[in-house]
Amino acid sequence: MSRYVTELVGTFFLVLTIGLVVLDGTPMAPIAIGSVLMAMVYMGGHISGAHYTPAVSVAILIRGKMKVRDLLPYMLAQITGAILASLAVMFILGDTFAPAPDPEAGLLAVLLSEGLFTFALSLVVLNVATDDATTGNSYYGLAIGFTVMVGAFAVGGISGGVFNPAVGTGPILVDVLTGDGAFDQLWIYWVGPLLGSVAAAGAYDLQHLD
């Protein structure tokens, strides 16, 4: 239970921060997002592994560092945290938010943006947080947070910079239920990141061939 609570709390504060800085128009928002992820990774890494996204959970499952029976509870905890955070943002600011790609961006560009930076995130996690050669390192949270920060700067204006199915699902669901949102783009934030995470698991194996 402690692992699932940790996943919920970590995802909650990630999505809460995203919602607040996006709706408030905070300058340099990716720095805040990367920083809170870094803090939450350090908070929960020793308990749950600090996945905070179904995409990373899938990569770690393929890596063999997670049991199949834990995948669904992890995902449910992450999505629940994202939903609760989206509701908290609504109560704090009186508005909902939902990630969306640039209307001018092509579908392939959007999927590539989400997939490539989820690939980068998952590969970083696999190498700094699951590899015996880096066990006990003190930089894993910094590496993971910086990867998301860079991705948000690089392609946030193209795809929305989600890299996380939970970050897509929670805000979009709350926006639909309480506002005038739609589910039509939600699939992008599952397909792109999951393809990226699966590819990262394969790349990790190639990196560590004997």
C-alpha cells in the first residue's frame, strides 16, 4: 500500500504544479515542473521507485524490475493522483486545464514529440534508477527532473509536453466532466508515451549487451 500511496502523492504534486503554472501563465514553467518532479522522485524513489507515470512503469516492467501484478495498481494510483490534482487546481484557480497539441502541428510531429521525450525519460530512469552499476547514486532525481524540464522546453509548444498518460488523463477527464472539454486528443498522450517507453526498454537492453 505504501508504494501506491507514494505514486498517488508524487503524481498529485506533479500535476498540481503543472496545472497551477500553466493556468497562471508562470514564466519559465518547465523549470517549476522539472523541479517538482525532481523533488517528488527524491521523496518516493526509495519506496515505490517514483514512476509517477504509466509510461515509466511499463518500461520498468519490461526491464524486469516490476511485477506484472503491480502494474495496474501503479497506473490507478497515478491516474487517481492526477485526477485529484486537477480537481485541486480547479478549486484553487476556479478553472480547469487540459493539455493539447498545437493546432498547427501535424499528427506525426505531435506523436514523435511525445514519443521521443518519453523515450528519453524512460531511458534515463532505467539507467539511473534501476541499473546495478548506478545503485545508490545521488543524482537520479536531478537527471529525471531535468529530462522532463528539457522536454517541456523543447516540444511543449508542439505536443503539449506531457510525456505521461496520467498527466494527460487526469486533467482531460476533469475538464470534460466539469467544463466543455473533449476526449478526442487523449489517445495521443497514451500512444506516444507508451511507444516511447517500450522503445526505451529495448534500447536499454541494447546498451547493456555483453
